[in-house]
Amino acid sequence: MKIGDLKKPEYLSKVFGTIFIVLSIYLFISTENMNIAFGSLFIGVITIVILHFKTVEKSTAESMLESSVLPLNDLIGDLDLKGDGVYIPPGKNLSSSRTYIPAGDFKGLPDIYDEMTIITGGVGRTGISLKPLGAPIVSEAKIRMESDLDGVGIEGAREGMGILTHGLSLAKSFSFREDEGQFKLRITHDGYNDYCEGLRKYSTKLCTRTGCPICSAYLTCASEGMKTPLRVVEFEKEDKHIKYTLEDVS
């Protein structure tokens, strides 16, 4: 293996995933705060199982994507989380993007930090904070762009989504635009439409909370490009078309 290969997301995900798992074992042994330990273990497992699309056959990629999504869906169900997802870009308190899922109706964005998984910010501000499922895919898009998405605006967000679409073949096409103070994201599936439909049969609520790794990657590009937290307010699947309506909740 060449040194350069270690920079590829499929290898980096394994390295970082292993680090998180080792850290969780240390935390289980050395601390009484089980939330942090479980959070580290969960992030490690999720990071390891998400593989870069181009390195595996499509059927294998779909199986690996499902293996990362379904346990997360079960966890959200067990925690009885009812709110829709908020995609938060890196900022003052965060070194990387997060997906915040409120426990109930969204009442405002609580303070969220890297080390926080369980959020208890007061009435209407409780839930969980997770690394986006599509984060490793977005990392690959940034490598191909040879630039960061941080705050570059709607055109930069579109550029990142273009890499996801045409460079990584995640979708057939997309559109991302502002409309009367909200943002409209449309993803048209091609080869992964059956995968999308299979997940939706298992859980239709997954789409509005974390999204699968594909939708999560596009939503993460949107929030990082706009440099603002974006909350899902509407979702629709029509044939091969995924439609999100997002609002700025900064």
C-alpha cells in the first residue's frame, strides 16, 4: 500500500473509527460518565462501516451503507426522538459538522460541542448530536475540490454537491436554491434508487432526522457551504426525486 492511499476516506474512516473505539474502551474503564463512552463507541462503529463508494462493488456499498443506517434508526426509535434533523456546520464550538435530532418539537438550537452526544439544554432543547452519516463522503468531495466548503455560500455548496453527483456518482442530478427565505434541495436518484426505497420501507422517518449517507452528504454540503445550521421542515419522495425544504435556524 502506498502512503498516499492512507489519505483516502475508506482508510481514514477505519483509522478514525478504530481510534474512537479504543477511546471508548478507555472511557468505560476510567470514567463513570457512560454517555461519553457510549457516544465514542457509537461514532467509532459508524465511521468504520461507511466505505467510499468507488472502492467496492455497488451491491457491497449498499450493504455497507445499510449496516450503518439501520442500527442508528433503531437507536433513534429506542430513544423516542420525534424532532426533525438540524445540520450544523463547524463553528465556534464545533470542529466538524454535526446532526442534531431534537427529542421533541424544535424550540431552538442548544449549545453543542464536539464531545457532546446527549444534549440537555433545557425545555425544548434536548436530543442527540451525531457526526453526519455522509461526513466521510463530503471529505472526499473536498479533496476533489481541493478546497473547503466552509462559508463559501450557495455556489460553493452547489460545487460540493456537483462533486457528489458527477464525481462520486451518488445521484443522477441535483438542484439547490433559495426560495422565499428557505432553501430547496432536490436530489434525483439513478443507480441508488432501489437502495433508497429499501431504507424507506424500513423507516420513513429516517429521511427527516439523519438521512441516509447519500442524503446526509448533500445536506452537510448545504449547511457547510452556507455556514449556517439548516433544519429539515419538509420532505417528499416522488418517484426518483428526493425533495428537502430547509430553514436557517441560526
